[in-house]
Amino acid sequence: MITITSSDLIDIEQHFKITAGPGAGKTHWLVNHIKNTVKNSLRLEKTRKIACITYTNVAVETILKRLGTGITNRVEVSTIHSFLYKHVIKPYIFLVADEFNLNVKKIDGHDIILPQRSIVGTWLENHVNKDKLKHPNTIKQLQFTEDKMASLWVWLSNLQYKFENGDALNLVGKKEKAGAISKVAGILEEDLFSYKKLSWERGKIDHDDVLFFSYVLITRHAFILKVLRAKFPYFFLDEVQDTNPIQTKILKLIAQEETIVGVIGDPAQSIYAFQGASIDEFINLKLENMVEYQILENRRSSNQIIDLLNKVRTDIVQTKFKNFDSELPILFIGDTRDAYRKIIELCGEGSTIHTLSRDNPTANAMKSLVSLNGIDTRLLTKFKEADSNKDRMRIILNSIEAVEFARIGDYKNALDKMKALFSDCPEKDQVNNSIKLLQELLAKYCSYNEKSLMTFYTVMKSHISMSSFKAGTAKNFYDETTYNQLAICINFKEDTSHHRTIHKAKGDEFENVLLIPSSLAFLINPNLENEEDRVYYVGMSRAINRLFFVFPKITKKNQKFIEDQYNIKVEDLTKVPQPI
């Protein structure tokens, strides 16, 4: 492996793989390489472009901004799903439409598709193995017994495409998600494509479907690959450690002829296994005549933070590019809000503090500085399990998400959530109805935000028809849970606030970071082969100047270990008198 710096240029006509740790200047290097390719390539001509694929829309915007307006017309920067939808799905999906019951006329983009009562019911009633579904797992029991129905919906929400017997893609369920239907999951799994087709015939495809259909089209119709290579003689992928096996297969097919492929990533920052990404896809990625490089600089962080990162990670030692000193990292023991206030004092009133958390409820609680004590991180799951009327549950959840998205200024996703409630209306009415209802819900926010979920249900029922309640689990949940308790648990799609999950902060950097871990195992016994430890490694590495941790309590033994091993200061806020 050849060591380079983030400012070095390499051969533009050579497949390459670059391994670079956090803050190494991967984006800086990639932007320079694109500019160098545009300047010196003899193969771009007027109509051909460089394809630059990265993981998030935020990263897309960052790269476009750094490239500048003078060069962006020669480069197509997008996420892999957007790229494949535009260049493979949209123009060629008609070639497999009949086989997969695809309603081509209705396909308009891709989104998350959740189970619906009518579709699940139709699938079960027509399942090839329906005669094998016997007590206690009859079709009726799978649809109406609360624990079985909830498990079935969770299982169907986590289907994944997997390669079996070489290059054949199959659709499978995750065993660990089967729960109360574990004994019949294997029986149901034999007919999963029939379940998918019920959505496809309505023109609905999800993100994984984009990868599946792209692979099917490319492998069956060789001319599509020729068209892609003709359009894009260079294909660069950032954050490749987050790639799943289907993307890797497509990449290798593109690289077989004419197109130069380059990939950039870091196995220690692979934290998306739950979305099908595999750390091995990057480690084992080989192309013919590919040259491998590594960048060992850290251009982002203070010397003290780099020292900490180098002790947690053992496969590389990052060098100090800026070589500047700052304060030692601090671990606060005690309440998260107390730690946050203390950090504001230390950094100065005008400083910006970003908090990074492991889960959505913690990140959302920090947005309002709500106490983390008593937060139920499984409340959203419990809600989905409690309300057996999935149409009512969907209306309430979509409405809460729409309101909360709008409150942070994300009006696009807010309206998308609202429009789903008016899907039977013409497009113009969908938009008008969504705007009108969203405005009314925001105006009435103070009347329900601190009250029971039943209060919010009553507000919504005056606008949208929903089933009423009988005595039981669902009614109890709506009566005993507040709107705020559930709202804290939602997942913000494009969260650019000062309080995010670590996954939503990936690829970004901040002057001052407060990391809120759910465990200190990543410091006590770090192992970056463990994804949970990699998540916290990514979180720590976002910090430029100052890094803080907070944890409710810690043993004296572990405190001494952390202080000695990492040169981290420990401050116990529980022993400091709090103002009355």
C-alpha cells in the first residue's frame, strides 16, 4: 500500500482504492482528483462526465460546493440510489415490468415502504404455503393476534436482498426480527416476492428495490453497462465502507471495461450494517490493476483528540497535520443537561456545542434539553405493537413526524409525510390539503404537545377519518402516553441541528462535541471489529477543538483506567452543589 497525502495527485487512468481515517481530508483529496481528471483527461470530451457517488445528500452538497460552479457541469454528484434510479431504473425498468408486476406508469421515485393491513392480508390469503399456516399461526392469527401481527410487520419491514448460489439475488427475512412468528418465518419466506409485487403493481418501490432492479437490468441487458460506460468514463465512490454487496457487484461490472473506478473509505468507520453495509466489501474489494493507497494525516482535530483516537485504534497511526494543541478531553459524571451547561461555561457563551448520541430519543431530548431520565428508547416500537389498527397508527405517526419536521424547518419532508395521508386525492389536492392541515396542527401545537396521545388523536380525527377505540391495549397506550414522549422518538431524515445521532453526523465536523454514549465499553475495552465501538469512534472523531463525554456513573477502577490510558480528565458533577 502506497502512502500519500491529501494533496497528492495520482494517475487518472488507473483503478484505485484509498484507505483514510477520520479527518484525513478524503473529500479534499477527492475534489482535487476530480479537478485534475477534468483538466487532464483525454476521454471526457463534451458530453461525457465523471460520476461521483457518495453516501448522503449532505455529502453531495459539500462536494458540489467545493468543486465550484465552473466544473460541476462535467461531474454528476449523487447518492448511489439517486444515480441508479436516474440512469438505470427510470429509462429501462420497462424491460422487466411484466415479470415483476411493475406498474411503470405509476413509479415516481423511491421511498421507505411500510407494511399495510390490506397488502399483508392479501399476501397471506394468497400465499403459496397458506395450507401450512395452522394454529397457533393461522392466517387470521397472524393478522389479528397482537404479538404475532406486530412481529410480522417488523419482519416484513426488514426484508433484505441477498446473494445465494453465486450471483443469484434472493429476498429473505432477518431471523432476529421474527419474534413471535419465528416458527413460521421460514414458511412465509418462500413467497416474499409475491408480497413485494403487491406494492410494485401500485408503482411503489423502496431503496433496496432500486439496487435489486438495477442489478437485474444490468446483468440481463449488457447494453445498459455499455451506455453507463459511454456516459461515465470515470466512476468515483466515497464512503465505500458503507457499501452493500449489491453495490459492489454493480461497481465491479462497470469496471470490467473502459471506465476507471476509484473508491475511498475507512473500515473503522463502517457503521451501517443495519442497512446491509458490510465492512468486508471495502476490505476485500479488488479490481484488475488496482493501486491501493493510504492517507495517514488527520487534518481536522487537535493533538489531544488525535492522541485519543490513536489509542482507541490500532491498525493505523494518524499524523498531526495542523499540529495544534487544545484542552484535554473531559469525561463528566452526572446528568447530561448539567454537563451541557458546564461545557457552555468552559467554551464560552458564544460557542456552539454539538451533542452526538447513539439513538434518536436521546438526540431529540437534547434539542429541548429534556431530562434523559425515564426516556423510553423503545416507545416507538411499543406504539407500533400496541395499536393493532395499522391505518390509525400510520395516520398518527405520519402526522407527528410532519409536525416535528416542520418545527425544525424541514418542510419538504413534513409535506411528504402529510401527503401520504391524502394519497387517494389528486396531486393538487394532496398538496393543498397537506399544507392546510399542517398549518392548523402547528397553530394548535400548545393545545396537545404536553397532553395525552389521545388528545392529539381527537384533534386529528376532526380532519381525517379514523377508527375509534375499544377498551384494551391501544386505548391504554393513547391515554397513558403523551404526545411529547412519542415525538421524542421520531427519526429526523435530514437532521442538521446541533443535536444529532452519530449516524446523522457522519461526514461532518464540529468545533466542540459532547458525546453521549450508552456505555463506556468503547473506552474500557476498545475493539473496532465491533460495530458499536466503531460508532463511538466515528462520534469522537467529529471533534475539531474540544471533546467531552458524559455518563451517569462510573466505578473508581474504570475512572482511573480512563484517566491513565487516554489522558482524559474526569469531573464528577454529582459532587458539585447545584443551584437551587
